[in-house]
Amino acid sequence: MLFRYRSAIYYFVRAEDEKLANKIQQALLVLIKNGTFDKIFYEFNDHQKIINDANLEQRHIIELQNDVDFSLIPSGFKPWYDIKPS
């Protein structure tokens, strides 16, 4: 059994640091598009082995309600990591 609670991760900078916020966003988008983000994540502390050992795809998934307004997320964005239900 697996409880799934969808949420977003945000990086916060001071309001007057709009240029920095844009740089962070653009850099993350580049890393995600070219596959570097995934590569770093899965190699760090052996995350891939932990995920594989958890056998997530074979678990019964129970969705927990999240009242966050996900419509604020720009169209075309998808969850970075999503578990495929069995």
C-alpha cells in the first residue's frame, strides 16, 4: 500500500530578486529537459536503488487530497516523478 500526496516544491528568493528567481527557474528547466536533473537525483545517495527496492509500481495507491490550487502551475508542466499505478 502506498499513500500518495501530490505537492509542489518551491524555491523562494527575496521579492526584489526577480532576476535571481528567473535564473533559478531557467536553470532548473534546462537541467530537467537535458536529463541532468534526473541523473543527479538518481545517483545521489543511491536513490534509484531505494526506489527500486520499494517496489512502488506494484503497490496499491491511495490518493490523499491536497487542497493546493495546481491550476497555478504553468501548462505543460508535469510531475517530476510519478508512480505508475499497477
